[in-house]
Amino acid sequence: MSNASTHKPSILIVDDTPENIDVLKETLKNDYIVRPALNGKSALKIAAAEPRPDLIMLDIMMPEMDGYEVIRHLQEDEGTRKIPVIFVTAISEMEGELKGLELGAVDYITKPINPPIVRARIQTQMALREAKVKLEEQNHVLLHERELVEDIISRMRSTKSFDDRYLRYIVSPVDRSNGDILLSAFTPDGRQWVLVGDFTGHGLPAAVAAPLISYVFYTHAQEGKGIEAALEKINAVLYQQLPVNVFMVGCLAEISADRKKITLWNAGMPQCIFMREGKVKSKFDSRNTPLGITAQVDIQNGRESFDVQAGSQLYIFSDGVSEVDNPQGELFGYARLEGFIAGMAAGSKTPEELLALLEDFHGSANFSDDITLVEILV
């Protein structure tokens, strides 16, 4: 019984001098399938045909189409762009070498060739190419798995429990694994709870935490429990279940059933703004540490309670809003945001207009942080 022959990588040698091709062919014939081309046009046809060569050795000084033009065409073609190219030429000046590397060559060998060095250089490039292919395959698998996990998390985060009565809001995530959350629910006795949270970082660690918090929030609301108990449980879940570097800054508000009183906890979020008759009446700084850092939170000393009148508004937002920057590096800033919020309170602006304004200021919709803003109408 005979074993199947080991597949040999193929190398395309491009040189307008047959003798040079013969020298390289003699050097490489034991380990590689050698495919010759005497000019650039032939080389491009061979490189584009299946099976494509695993590596190309390319002379620079050739008539009609030199090596520089050949590699430009190779780089422009999606099918040949990833084939490594080694320039082989009598030109030894640094200027020519740099030009070749800038055009996409992976290495540079000067004539007359040294067979052991040529073989060593080729083996190195073949090993690098194989490693790159394996890495791309692994990345493809990881990307597919990440997409599946993100889809599961998105389904877990989606809930019919969210109640948007008395709210106007925008939520603009950087990606599907959003680090911001916005939750709203009514208790059986008519109290409204609203939570805006911003987890450290982005990606899956932050996204995984959101369904946990959502479950605690809505379960406690549906059972009609006190909001302090919900806050304690949210902190405990974050502290006990997540790594030490994953925590949440957040703002939790409770509006009484008669909508005449608001109780507010700010745990590391930007100032919350309370508006009445189109004017800023109060600003509420953080009085609590971010949730999930310590085992206990000082609920009693960390809360703000105040009476409100019909037609007032409370604004809660993540720092991603004010920290949007423009191409010059200038931040959108708190002052601009406060001015826009005044327009929202007066009824002349909408949350969607804020998002459009931020996109125009930034120059695109590709923000570097999640953006969340909610208006609670009392």
C-alpha cells in the first residue's frame, strides 16, 4: 500500500531571463512545485487561475510590465491580494527595496541568489502564511460564536416588561453588546421605576450583566416591593456574580403613584437635571459609589427626595452623550447638552433631534461610547 504524496506548495517565479528561472527552479524543485512566467502579463494570468500559487517570486526589471506594476495589479485583485510576494532583483539600492515593500512585498532578495538563504526566506514566508490562514479561520469561528452569543443576549435583553409611559428617550449603542441599559416599569400600586445604567467597557462582559439586572428590576417591580430592596439586590448581583472590573454606574428614579414626588439615587452617573416650566430647577450629582464595587450600598444617605409639579421633567443620561467629540477633538459637553434639554423641556426639541445633532457634531454615527438619554414627564 502506498501513502498519498504530500502536497507541495507552489511557487510562481516571474523573470524575463530563463536562466534565472532555471537557477531558482533547481534550488526549489525538491520542496515546491515551480511555475514559471517570463513576463508580467503571463504572471497575472497564472496567479489568477486556480489553484493559485502559494508564493510569488517576482523580478523587478522586466520589459513592458515591470515588477512594480505586476504587484500593483496583484494587490488590486481580491483573489491574489493575499499571495505573498518576494522581489528578486539585481537592484540592491535601499530606495528600490523600500518601494517594493511599500507596494506590498513581504521580502526582498538580491541577485545573485544564495540557495540556502532563498530556501530559508521562503520557508519563513510559507510558515507565516500558514499561521495567518489558521488565525483567520480561528477568528472566523470566534466571530460566528460571538454573533450567536450576542443574539442570545439580545433576546434575553428584549422584554415586554418595558413600559414607556411618560418617557421620551434615545438609546444608541456602539454595537449589539450594548453597555447601556434603560429599564422602566410600574408597580401594582402605581409607582414608576426608571433605571439608566452604564456598565464599564463594552462587549460581552458588560452585555451579559444587563439581563441579570433587568430580571431583578422587573421582578421586584411586578411584586410591588420597595425600590430600596431592588437597589440592594441589583448591587448584590453585580458584586457577587461579575468580575471585579465589571460594575455599573447608574441612576434609579421612583415617581410616586400620584406623580407628586420623585426619589432618586445617582450612583456615578452625570448630573441629573430637573426642569420646571422650561427652566433648570435642580441638578443632582452622584451621591453613591457605582453599583457592584462594594457588598453594601448606603441607600438612605445616597437618595434625593423632592416634590414635583405636573408638567415638570427629569432628565437622566449616560456620559456618552456629553463626551461625543468632533474631528478637532472638542467635546459636545455638558453646556450644549443642557441647552438642548431646555429645548426638549419647552417642547421644541425631540430626543431624535439630539441624536441627529450629535451625529452632525461628530461627523458620523460611529460613536465611541453608547448614548442614552431619557426624559421622564411628571
